[in-house]
Amino acid sequence: MHIYFSGIGGSGMSSFALLGQQAGFEISGSDKQDGAYVQYLKKHGVTDIDFDQSYEHIAAAHAAHPIDWYVYSSAVAMEQADPPEIRFCKEHGIRTSKRDEFLNMLLEEKKQKLVALAGTHGKSTTTAMVVWLCRELGMTVSYSLGAKVGFGPLSVFEPGAEYFIYECDEFDRNFLAFQPYLSGITGLSWDHHEIFPTRDNYNEAFRTFIGQSGQTIAWRHDLEYLSLQPSETVRELDPSEPHIDELKLHGRFNREDAWLAIQTVNTIHEAPIEQLIDIMDRFPGLKQRMELLAPNLYTNYAHTPEKIKGGMSTALEIAKKNNQELIVIYEPLTNRRQHYIKDEYKDCFAGARKVYWVPSYLAREDPNLPILTPAELIQHLSDPSIAEPAELDDALIAHIREHLAAGQLVVAMDASGAGSLDDLLRATFAKSDS
């Protein structure tokens, strides 16, 4: 079967394309532009990728090699009123779906149990931690990650595995397509406002997701946030559990993610908690989650106040340990999100010596919303004097070099994708990005 992935350069879709290849399908795809995930796919054998998403191009691709199934990302459908690739496939009777239908097919065909990690923040890290624990325990599992890791491929499909570990994203309500065997809820706050217009819309989606799950593990504060009670199928985690701060990972948020991962794996494997803690203390991390690019320079994917505070918690622990001042470079993710969260910035960067605030990374924007500039957004900090507007240019790179030369800790809280701050830092400072 020939499966064509549209939006193949996204973190989620690239993982699915790799899964398809490993499951024995013929894989090709398209995207608007080249990027790190496209290059990752090419290095791993998925090379038939084009940067033309026109009607004529997919018609030619189908004529040369008939497409059996067209799988598209949510962004493809949202960014255009009438996407030409989707129109062509529907006109020519080609099976057309989002990625969730593809994964459900794999799960059903291979009789694998879905272990899903969902939440507003922490799900990429926690999913990677669950996979790390399983692999170190010698378990055979399939998995799909939303970020690259150094200890294995972006995704792995094992036909004989009992469990499939999956980062289950709420964007575009994708996670409601699944009925997991076990779900872990990593942390909740209202997000994706263009999909969930109200906080209750968002919360109701998670309540539905939990209701569709055979078992769920969640933090006490998240269950309270959702107005849910522990039950036979919903297990509550206590944030005051002493084992959490016995973990050697930097950052309270990381340690909480690690404890949720430990409880998840303990549920499906029953390995001793002490053994799981020992394995977790050796967790090598994942790309763009407090990832060290060069001495004293980190990149961290953070785009909500909660994620920023989590990144700051980790960064301040590192800075304190090494007696350093903390310098932050912040790139907001999407202008539309800023209109909802601008009043929540307040003390997000408390503890930083200085913040360079660059323009928002734009994606799936509402053309009716004015672009909020760094100068405007900085005014929503409790202490605007710690931040200054900046651009992704040579001047910013020069400032970073100066801070690194002075022995300061520099942490980028950034978006992901071509042309992002993370992209610039990798091109300038990182030795490699395999």
C-alpha cells in the first residue's frame, strides 16, 4: 500500500511516516518547506518528499505511482479553505483521513494496546520517559514520539509488541479518536483557543478522553481542575509524594513528569519502583526539552505560561548549582495564542537576569488578529524592565556570544520549525542535529 503523508515535515506526521515505513508500507509525502524533521526522515530512508502541494503536483505523483491512502495533518486542512491535495484525492476516490485513522488501523490490525500520554504540557517529555523506561527494562514496545530523542528513532513499530506508547495530542480534538488501554494526564491548562473557544470546551474534551480510557493516571490538581474524582478506573497521583524529589533530574516539573512515567510503566510491567527510579535517573532527555546545544546554551520548547515556568524551574536549578546568572531568549509560538495568554506572563521569567523577546513564530494564524509585537507583550510582565525586544539577527547572536563568554547560562524558550529561534541556534551553535 502506498501512503502519502501531507504535512510530513511536522513533528507528529514525520513520526507517523516513519511508522508507516517500518510497518512495511510505501511512504511518500509533501510539505510547504524543508526542515529538521524532513532531513531526519531522509536520513532514515523516507526520501520521496516534495515541497509542492498543488493540485497539479499531486496529480502527477498519483499518475506516476498511484496513491492508496492520503493522510493529512490538521494544519493542511486549517490553513486553506479548499486544500488542493485533499480536493484531488476526494475527486479521484483516494482514501483520505487524518493521522488518527491510520494509527487506529495499525492498533486494530496488530492487536496492540494503546498507552497514551495526554495533557497541555509535559506530554512529549513524559512519553519519551515511558519509552526510555520500557526499552531499558527490555520490553518490546511500539511507540510514536513528538520530539526526537538520542536513545532511539522518532518512532518504532514492532509487530509483536503488546503495547503502543503514544503522545496523544488534543489539538484539533485528535485524541478523541482513541480509546486507550491506559492514559496518563501530564498537566492541564486551557490551550488551543481556536479549537476550544472556552476553558470548559477544553476541559470537557479531556473529561471525554478520560471516559474513553480503560484506565487513567492523573495528578490530584488536574482531576480537581476537571471536577473529577478518583475511581476504579481513575488513579490519583499525590504531588507531595517523597519519591518525586528523590529523583536526580533537574527541575520540579521534570521530576513530576518522571514520576507519572514511572507509575505508567509500573502499571503495565510491575517493575519495582526502586528499579524504575534508578533507570529514570539516567534519562538522557530529548530534543528541544532543555537540550544542551553548546556549553551553557540550552534550547527548550515552551509556549504557554506553565511550560515557561517549568523551563524556568529547570534553568534556575542549573544556574544555582553552577553559580550563574540566567539569560533567557523568548520566542512566543503563534500570534493567536498571545491574544489569550498575554495577561498571564506576569512573573513567568522571574529569576532571569535578562530576557530577549523576539517576534512570535507564526503558524495557522487568524488574519483578523493584529500582530502583537515584542514591545507590546513585554508590557504584560510584572517587571518589564528585565526584557527587551530583539530580532532573529546577527545582533542577537552577538549578544548570546557575549553572555556565554561571560560564563552566564543562556536558555532559549522557543518554537520549533524552519525559521524559528531554535532553527537559528542550531545552525549557529550546534555541532550536529541527527
